[in-house]
Amino acid sequence: MLNEEAIEIILKAIEQTCAKFVDGARFDVTKRGFVSEVTDGGYVVLIEGQSYLIRSPDNYAVGDTVRVLFEQNNPNNRSILGKVT
């Protein structure tokens, strides 16, 4: 019979394995970000501690919260979907 410690180790291994597969999965991901800077090249958006330069034809201001799409979970293919209201 398995004891509680062994069950915890097995569950932690399953959780880590699942997280690894989900993080690497190729599906669209939408995240909330914070416009921290407006530049000639676009907007610097802070998402989960990481800064991304994103071009957009729309107008945003420093301090705006925006939704950002990562196509196929690839941070190099990103676009601002719009402002969070």
C-alpha cells in the first residue's frame, strides 16, 4: 500500500509533466498586459514580468491594460487585441 508521501511525489511528477506539455502546446493564448511605454516602434507591454514591443495601428496610452494574443503560443507572433475596459 502506498503511503501519503509516495502519493504526493507521484502527483507532483504528474503535475510537472502536464505543465510542461501545456506550456509547449501550440494553441492561441491571450494574456492581459500593461502598456508601460509608447515608442515610435509601437507599445512596450509588460506581461507576467516580461516586456514585449508590439506594433499596433490602434492608439493606447501608458497605463492601459490590454489583451495580447500570442498566436500558436509563440511570443514572437503577438498582437494587441484591444483595451480591457
